[in-house]
Amino acid sequence: MNETYRLAEWVARTTYEDLPSDVMDAIKIYILDDLAAGFAGARTSWADMAASLHHQTSVGPCSLFARSWTTSASAAALINGVMVGGFECDHPFSQGNCHPSVAVFPALLAIAEQQHLDGRSFLTAMALGYEALCRIGVAATRAVEDERGFHGPGTNAAFGGAAGVGKALGFSADLLANALGIAGSHGGGLLEFFTEGAMTKRLHIGRGSQMGLESALLAARGFTGPSTVLEGEHGFFHAYSPSPRPELLLEGIGDRYLLYDITIKAYPCHVSFQAVVDAIQRFRATRTYNPAQIQSIRIEGTGRFFEERFGERRPTTLMGAQYGLPWSVALALSRDVADPMAWSEDDLADAQISRLAALVELNAGGARFGTPGEPSAEVTITIDGSAHVLPVTDWKGAPTNPCSYEDVAAKLRRYAEPYLAGSRIDEIVERVAGLEREGDVAGLAATIRTLPR
């Protein structure tokens, strides 16, 4: 009983000193990864569209990725959220079917810049926003998406933004409960985008981040929300999930942190493809071949679900390509897909990649590769009559094979290089590493801007 309020109490009373140093280390890695993802999605067409809604109309001090102008906190949470989450580069928490990266970070960066938050407060709010969202996702279960058919990360994102911003603003448990209660009425996101590769997925979690921030700001003004928004008969768990497990929300809270099991993506495609794409990347690094010589591609362990959800062989949009396993495999056999520039709508008409995608056979037999930590599967590629069997194991970034700070710093350098000078990227890496000593996070936030031309 009273799960929502007890979660709010834990967020409200937990301090920087209460959090293990390992949590702080993990959060710094996630911040770097958030920044990398933001630059990857900074100048996409959908980011430009979202930014154009607010350019010269929303006024404020908040910075945007690869833009010289600033905007309001609400607009920044939305626009940066579309950038961080819109290029399939950000980190999810798969067990809870949520993306703390997009839900928490854009909202918190905006409020930190507006309110001149110090580094310790920022780190604390990040950690607690992340952890609260991970726990809400686990308690709702993946049935929100897998059975009921919502886009899970879109339904729960506002909770993460509200928890993080509420903590940053020093909310009491009562105010936090109201913020969560308001956020619960802003969950949304339909999976229908995958049938056509529509852009709505690019928007879902960024909008949730914006709604989470606004929910907290409304609560600060006295606006109320239901204190049983999660567990109530008509609350989030029961409305969105056919089989919620509310007891998991608070299980081990403060002693065991779910945020350790967040996945960092190595490639800009769906998280369930990361391991198989990585196996192909390793194969390319050790074999010289002409893609025209490839005769067949067989992937074991995918099943009917993958064929229906991720089986697109002729995508018509980049969203469809990044959400299509056959296309992602075909691209990986032809390009260095760790480079975000390798993923382009210009390649959708490429005859060679289209030929390879058509060859991909998804087979239900064998082990599954879609979830980190599950048994390895196999990819078999036949080249000029010779079969090459590729073991699929956890990639660098999976919870069982975690990235180091320098690993993610390298990802940031690769993704930010088109927009920032190397010295500025190095400055960001150094400042995030020492974020607990930062007196005003606004200075760090401003580094994501580009200079006026």
C-alpha cells in the first residue's frame, strides 16, 4: 500500500552522501552517453522540426545540442529529448522497458541550467530520477508493451523527469508525490510507428521528459495529482499493464540499485540487435570479403515476434531501417555501423544493402540474442560456398560487459566531432568526470551549444 508516496519519500530524503560511489561513477558514464546521443541526433530532420516549433517563440536560458540559441526549460526538455532519444543511440533499461537517458537527463539539464544547480545536486537528482524510473518500469513489467501494445518508454518517461526535477528543486515527499501524480496522466506512446517507420517514436520519450518537468513545476505551484497514481485501482500499473508487480517498486530500495543494469548502445539501432550487429562488426574486422560474395545469412533464436516487429527488409524511412533487424544486419555487413553517419536515408535505395537484407533468414530455433545476459545465439553467413558461424555474445556496453568512462568518452568524441572542437569535447569529458566539484552546471550545459556563425 501507498507505494507512490513511499517512493516519493525515498527520493526526497536520499542525499548525495547516501548514494554509493559506484552509483556516482555509473551516473557520470550515463551523462557522457546522454551527451553523445544528443549530438548524434542534433541535426536530424525530426530534431529540426521540433526545434522550429520553439525557435524565436520560447524564451529562456537553456541550451540545445548544436544550436547557438537558447530557449525555455520546457522547450529544451522536449527538443533535447528528441535529439537524445531520436537516433537510437541512448541507453535503455530493458528489464523495465524504459529509457532513463531521455526521460530524466533533458529535463534535469534544463532545470539545472535555469536554476544554476551545483554538480552534487545534479548528480543526486540524476541518480534518483534514473532509479525511480527503473523501478516503476520493472513494477509495471514489460507486459505494458509486449502484451498491451503501448510503447513502454513513452508511457513511463514523465515519471522519471518529474522525480529528477522534483529532487533537483528540493521537493518534500508531498510535493514529489504530487509531481508523480501529475506525471501519471501524461503517459503515452503507440507502437504503430513501426509498421511504417514513422517519426512518432522519435518524439515519445522527449515529450515525456518535457511533461515530467512541467509536472514538477506545476506541483511546485500547488497543483495536485493522485498520491496513488502508481498502485491505485485506476492508476498507472493497472491501466497500462495486464500483469503489474507493484511489490517490485520498493523491493531493496536504497540497498540494491537497478540502474547498474542499464544498457549502453554501441550502434544506432534497436537494443535487441546490438549483440548480433556487434558479432558482424567483429567478423568484418577479421575477414576481407566483398558483400557481393555473400550468398545467405541465417540468424538463430529470433522467433515469430522478431519477424513481426523487427523483420522489415525494405524500409522506406531511417526509423524503419534502425528498427529492422535484416536491414541493420545488411548495413553492418557493408559499413562501419559504429559511425552514426553510416545510418542514412540515402542508403535505403542501395541495391547491395537491399539484396543482403532480403537474404536474412530469421529462425526461431536456438538461443535468444535479444536480451543482454541471455544465452548466446548464432549467425551463419555463407560467402562463396563457405559457411562462417559467428557466436553472438554480449557487446561492449551490455550490463554483463559494461563500458568504462573512457569507452563512453570515445563515443562522445566520435558523435560530437562534427559540431564541437576537440578541445571543447575534452573539456566536457573532464568536467563530467569532476562533476561533484562543479559549482554551477549551467557552465557545463552551455558547452553543448555551437557558436553563432
